Amino acid sequence: MLNLTLEDIARMAGVSRSTVSRVLNEHPNVRQEVRERVWEVIRRTGYHPNAAARTLASQRSWVIGLVLPRSVSSFFTDPYFPHLTQGIAQACNQHNYTLSLFLVATKEDEEKIFPRVSRKGSLDGILVQSGEIGDQLIDRLVESSVPLVIIGRPFHTEGVSYIDVDNVSAAETAVRHLLELGRRRIGLISGPFNTTVGRDRYDGYLHALASYGIDVDRALVAEADFTEVGGYTAMQRLLPAKPDAVFAASDLMAIGAMRAARDAGLRVPEDIAFVGFDDLPIATMASCPLTTIRQPVAEFGVKAVETLIDVIENGLEPPRQVIMGTELVVRASSGAEQRGIA
Amino acid sequence: MLNLTLEDIARMAGVSRSTVSRVLNEHPNVRQEVRERVWEVIRRTGYHPNAAARTLASQRSWVIGLVLPRSVSSFFTDPYFPHLTQGIAQACNQHNYTLSLFLVATKEDEEKIFPRVSRKGSLDGILVQSGEIGDQLIDRLVESSVPLVIIGRPFHTEGVSYIDVDNVSAAETAVRHLLELGRRRIGLISGPFNTTVGRDRYDGYLHALASYGIDVDRALVAEADFTEVGGYTAMQRLLPAKPDAVFAASDLMAIGAMRAARDAGLRVPEDIAFVGFDDLPIATMASCPLTTIRQPVAEFGVKAVETLIDVIENGLEPPRQVIMGTELVVRASSGAEQRGIA
DNA sequence: CAGGAAATTGGGAGCGCTCTCAAATCTCAA
DNA sequence: TTGAGATTTGAGAGCGCTCCCAATTTCCTG
């Protein structure tokens, strides 16, 4: 039962290797009767074709890699990544691909992982999370001309496929929501400015203020790192500037920030309103349910896989650039209901 | 640069295919001068050996699979799994293995994944998270006689390799800590009773009570599912029985439970003390820093990988059964300091 | 019932590597 | 200088599959 080969099955079914291969790969042009006889033998023996041999002969591994670069240190702190991974894993399974996970923690990791990832014959394609703007990893992957889809817009977009949400307008919507509720001293807890997502959400914040003719007050902007602790300390830096609302570029930071505001004796949302970004389950479970931008994280992962499969099957050109929609989810933390009642 | 083979490198270096193979695999018995010449060509051309061909010829894929069964629905809610995965990924990288991730969400997933996982030639070994006691997945994997290490003690332990912490004594330590602080109506928010980890921590709770001659009050025991929401609702069920302390079988549940206690107007730890389990970063960030059992989650992952590699290299027998230590970490939630001061 | 087209089947040549074995080369003591 | 033994190298036979091509069989149509 252990080391059966195509040849063995062929002998047992009284046909040739080629015919068994045809049956296995669902090629047409095999007589129904023969097809059934072969399947019967396969089932009875519990035969599974050898993946390596298949890959070698067909130049197709049915494996895709998910690469999370060094800068994504928050893999295990921010629920965003598990959710994304979940969506990706599910889609891989759906499409009969196997998912390999490459967590790049250090520079040495990167050197070790790189050959494994870019080498032909082990991976059909790569999904890589966009990271810091200076990071060479993505450029190196692009150069290796392996089918590649970047999760989150990279800094250089010419000729590369990526998938993202429209962070600028999503952030603008979030901040506008606060403006519409009458808040005027709106703080921003941004993501890192050396990431496109950090910059984009900052730009959205600026646009919203500009549309209301409000000048940006630098004391109302604090850069953080997408973590809860980062949100907490950023909020402490913002407090002296007396914001009456804060847009945080992730739910986790919003939760940290709310905690900091509470610890400073402020009431949410009466004294200070909050809007987050992501709409992960924690958003509803926060001490004050969070108004936030919902992005379809799991579907995002699914779409990334499907885009990558498209690239694998139909070539790198033209670059696929997919932008997914977001929506504002209003809950208690922005004080929308208070105002409605008042 | 793209489709170089061993043969090409051999020709360019003026040696045979075999010699290049020897150089690549660091076999001895290659003249220093030749070795360097070959490396030089490899470096210059950017050649990487084809993984599939290597696997086919050597019957070794250098890939291990991490299988998370259906019952582990909390992959994306409980930070435990990302931490574990992180440890595993890091160790894989260290040992030059590639990690493939198999998230089993549905029965169909399981059917799709199973052949990919048990088939020879794609995976050198498997790490599988222990799940519900009735789950057939592990039994099927054991039968397929692929090198296997189970994360968390499975229900049937004969002949299988696994790695776990001593949940019984860890839980006992946690509950004893509360008893030593003078608490007597100690509630338990347990994990699911259809998991070994759920049962073990329950047993530890019983042992601790027994050692103080306290009879267990069924109204003080609530089964939950390791989620924060589960902890919250379990706490609500416990409240009528007026516990003065609660041991929750995970930090996440402890946090949910504390929130429920607060929402019911109780003060932590004055009115009710809490002890959790895991000591993940969220434990320190809780509204009241959590006394908890620290288990070495990331090292756990590392150890699992190392144990699996041992099994891969030295055979399935004898079964490796590794138990790792835990320690009690005292913070504010158990009220130890109050008592110290009083 | 012939004859050609279509459907079905088998054989062979790889895919790119590892590994055994024998040949070639080198080393050094006598 | 020679030859036994050690070291280094190359040739060849797979690993188990896919896929092309040619051979065989089946199916129609007139």
C-alpha cells in the first residue's frame, strides 16, 4: 500500500501507465469502462500519485507561498493577519492549492527563505504582504519574475499585480463621519509613515479636513505601529492637544487609544469620539463598541488567491490591480446615536 | 538564468553533474579547488536546484505540514494560535524546512486536504493540533504512518508522539494560588470538555479543591470555548453562585469573564479575583493585569518542530512524548498584592 | 463491406536531481 | 620507481510522473 506507482496501478488494471495518468488527470478519450476499472483499483489500493514526480514532469507544483516580511512584526498581535491567513488558506483549499507560510523575522530568515521562494519548481506563485517602503524584499521577488500578487499597494506599482482597499477614501469617510457629527478637533493615530497604508490613511484624513476647510494641527497627529500599546501611547501624546475625536488607523490602536482616554478621565463618546479601521470581531467587543471602517479581510485573502491563480494560469501581463470596497460601520464610539437623540 | 540545470552548471565548471551535486550537498571528497570553481559558477549564474527533482530523487521534501483541525475554530480569535504558528514557522526556517499550513474548516476541507497530507512525496512530516476527542482526523493521520507529532495530548496516546504542558498540575497551581489567598468560592470557566486540555485543566481544579477539602459546587463550573465572548457568557452563568474567585482556562476567557464581572458591578480583584491561562501579551494589557499560568507558546512550537525532525530522521519508534513546564505569573487580578499589604 | 476519420491506447523520451559503483588519479612507503 | 590504498571524479540507472506521437481499435458513411 505504501509505495505504489502509476505503473503498479496500470498493471493491476490491465492498462498502460499513460491510461492511468489520463484517468487521474481527467483527460477525455478514455473508455468509460476502462476509466471505472482504473478508479476501482485506485480506490481499492488507496493509491495517491507522488507529488514531487508530478511537479517535476508537469512543471506545476500546486503550491503557493504566503510571505510576510520582517516589518510585519505584528503577525501575532494584530488579529488582522490571522483573519487574512484564514481567508487565504480557505481559498487555496478551494482551488486545490497547498499554502506554504514564510514568516520573515530577521535578515537571515530572508536570505534563507529567498531561494526557496524564488526557485522554480517549488512554488507556482507568491502572495506577499506589502511592508515598509524601503524593504527590498518585494523588489527582489518582482525581479525573480515568479507569479506574484502583493497584498496592499506597494510603493512601486508599475508592472506589478497587487490587491488593496482604497485606503484614502475609506479614511476620508471615517473622518468625515466625525466632522458630520460636529467634531472639529479630530486627532489621527496613524499607521507607520513608512508604509503605503499608513500614508494613504493619513492622506484620507487630510482630505476630509481640507473639505471642511480645517487646517491640520500637527499636535493632533501621532504615528503609531498598529498595535494596541502603540495606540495607547499615541493617545497619551495626543491628549494635551485636547482632541474631541480620534480616527485610529486600526481597530487595535483605537481600542488602546480609548483605554488611554478613559484612563485620563474622559468619557467615550461624550468627551471624545473614536473611529477605527478594520472591523474585526474585537471592534464589537470593545468596552464601547467601535465605529469603524469595515474591510473585507477574509474575502480580501480569497480575492488575492484568485488573482494569483489568474496570474499563474494566464501570465504576468497585464498586471492585475484590484481595489476592494470598504464601508463605514457606525457603532457607539463615534457618538452618532447621542447626536441623533439630542 | 531561468532554467539552468545541474548539467549546465557542470558544463560551465568543466566537471560532471555528480561533482556539482556533491558540492551542492556539501559532500566531502571534492577537491578544494574544484569546489570553489563550482561555487563560483553557481553564484555567478544564480542557479538554484530544482526542488521537485531533488525531492523525487532523494525521497525527502524538506516540507512539514501544520494541520489545524476543524474544531480549532478559534484560529483567528485566540492569539494562542498565531503565537504557536510563529514559533513553528521560525523553527522550520532555522532547520531549513518549509512550512505548509492546512486549516481544516469543513468536512470537505478535510477530504481535500487528507490526500495531500498523507501522500508520500509532498511532506516529510506533520504537526497536528489536538482537537475534539471524537475527531477522526488524528487517528487517520496516525494510520497513514507519516512522521507525526501531535500538539497537545491526544485522547489515545499509545504509540503516538505528542508534546504538551502538564495542564493538570498547572491548573492545580492556579487554583491553589487562589486558595492560598483565602478565596473559597472558586469558580471555573473551563475549556470544552470534549478536549483533553479542557478536561485536564478541570481535573487540576478538582485536585486543588480536594487538597483543601472543598467539595466542588457544580454551579461554580461553566464550560466555555476558549473565546472572549464564551468567557463573558460563562461568567454570567457563574455570577448567581457568588464566586469570590474564578480560574479561567485561557487568558481570553479570563478577560471576557472580568468584563462580565465588572458589568455586574463587581470590583476586580477586591470582590472577585481572576486567574487565567497562557500568559499571552493580552494578559498584561487587560484592564486589570492578569495573574495567569505562563506556558511557553513559541518555544512550544519550536520544540514541536524539533521533535518532529527527530521523528523524521530517526523513525517513529519509540514515540516521543514531551511535557513542557509552566509557571504561575502573579499580577493584580488575583489580589495577591492587596493581601500582602493587608 | 470497404475505407477513412475519430476515438482510444501504449511506448518512449524526458523533467532535474541523487546515489551507487567503477574508473581515474593521487599519495606515499618500500 | 612501483604498487597498494586512499581520494576524487564520471557514467549510468533510476525516482514516478506527464505528454507527444504513433499504433491500434472503433465508428460511420456511402
